Amino acid sequence: ELTPAIHLLATQARRIYAQGYFMKLDDLNADGNPVADRKWVEVYGRLAGTVLSVWDAKELDAAAGDFNKLSKPSYINVTDSNFRSIAQLPTANGPLSNIIALSTTLRNRYLLQFQTPELLQEWTAALRLAVFEHTSLQEAYTGALLSAKGSRLNDIRSILSETKRKHGEWGRVRFGAGMPWKRCYIVVNPSEERRFKKSVAGNISFYENKKQAGKKDPLAKVVSAHSAYAIYPESKLLVSQSTLMKIEGQVVFGNSKEPTGAFVFLIPELHPAVPGFDTLIRFIIPTFDAFGLYGRPRRLNSDKNDVRSMLFAFPSQRRPKYLDVADLRLLV
């Protein structure tokens, strides 16, 4: 059951979404400070899967376009990035046209400039499609994992039944790519349906330790989510032990009252003599329930024609992709 999703993940990682020449500026470093040597450089970029490979255009021209003669490119992983296309970007030296501002961590930033609005549109569509397909395939992998491994759990019926109990677990968390991991006690609080009052949405709260859970304000709280899924560990041999998962949604940090969009990475801790998939399933099902994802808390939705399903528009072997870049160009 896992094979189709794993095969398509490997295929997606090799798929070339866009390639060509553009200008690149390393604008802000990982600390959010201006890069010391800020200068525009002409590069040749290739977006394969969610990895953007970048070569110096002068070196490529000197090698007569032979990539085998070049040193290794620099790599930009856009899987967990934020990016936006800007037709006109105001600067102190005048506006810049056809810009993509790309951040791969919470603070860094690259600026990519394209020659024409059409190229800007093409690359924006390519980036969006690459990230969408990667995320959709991770969701499909999660559905396959639940189907393949869930049946091995003796109490799977109990796990899948609706419950109002909180689920607590030690684990590691980081809020966004490039941020440090932190060990926390994690509590998944289910939603509360009320007959005569407004229902209370579920959430996931992170505490310094178990004693603080429910008694003190959490370090952070996921207050809404539009997706949550296990992350394929790059090898079939690691599937049974991996507990790495990702939530995309809104997070309230500390005493702040305003939620912030964030990617939350979680690794629930393994238990002695318990396979990782067991721990993962016991954590991810309450997560679905808390945010009403994929048909939960009632029944997991596996309808490929339903946008709420984990398997929505899942590709076939005859057509191993969701869309073509051209399908998106008029929408971005």
C-alpha cells in the first residue's frame, strides 16, 4: 500500500518544473541581517522537485553549457519556504521589476529577478506547483501509512473512535525550517462541540514540562491547521521507526495574542519496544481530530475526488503528476 506513494515521491523529486537564466541577490542572512557582499549575480537555475539548483552563468557559458565540467551548484530547498512574486519592488535606487522574494527560514531572503513578466509568472507557477505536489504526496503517504500500519495495532478501533480525552506526549518541536529543535511536553486538546454555545476549536500546546501542562501558559500553541502529515524518511527501511510529522497552520507564541503562520515540525518520542509508527499513529489521529482534518473526527476521507481527502487527485502510474506548470500560469 505504501509503494505507489513512495514511488511518486521519488518521481516528483526528479521532476524539472522550471529552468533558465535569472538574476539572484542574497539579500538577508539566516539572522535577518543584510548579507555583507550584497550584489546581483546572473545565474542559471533548475527547479527539480523542491530543490532549486543554482549555477553561476559565467561559468556555465565558459563550459559551453556542459554541466559535467562545472563545480557543484548551490542548493536552495523550497519545501518549507515562503515566497511571493512582486511585479514592482520599490528600492532606494528605483523600482525592480519581475521579482520573487524567497525565504527558506524565518529570517533569510533571496531576491530573484526575471527578464519578463511571463518568466516571472512561469517561475511562480513552478514553485507553487512543486510545493503543492510535494505536500500532497506527503499527505497521500500518510494515508497509505495509516492503512498499512494501523491494522497492526490491536486497539486501532479505539484510536479511531471519537474521544474528548487529551493526548499528551514528550517530543521535540521546531517552528520553521532552520530553527532549533526543543524538547517539550506536547498536549493535543480536542475540539469541544456545544449545543447552545459556540464550539471551541482544538489546539496543540507545548510546555517546558509535564507539570506545567494545563496549569501555566504554554510556550506556544497551534490554534488552527490546514494540513498535518507524516514526512517520508527518504528510505523504506526507516518507515517503521520514523515519527517525524509536520503541521501547517497558525501558531500563537508565548504571551502574544496574534497568531502567526508557521510550519511546525514534530518528533514524538519513541517508547521502549514500541515501533515508531505506533507512536506516530497515536499522535497524528488526535491531531486530525483537533483541527477537523481529512474527514476526522468522524471518518478518514479517502475519496480522490474530494478536496478534503488525504488522497485528493492522487496521480496514477500513467500520469504521475497532479498538474502541469502551464495549468497554473493563468492563476498566479
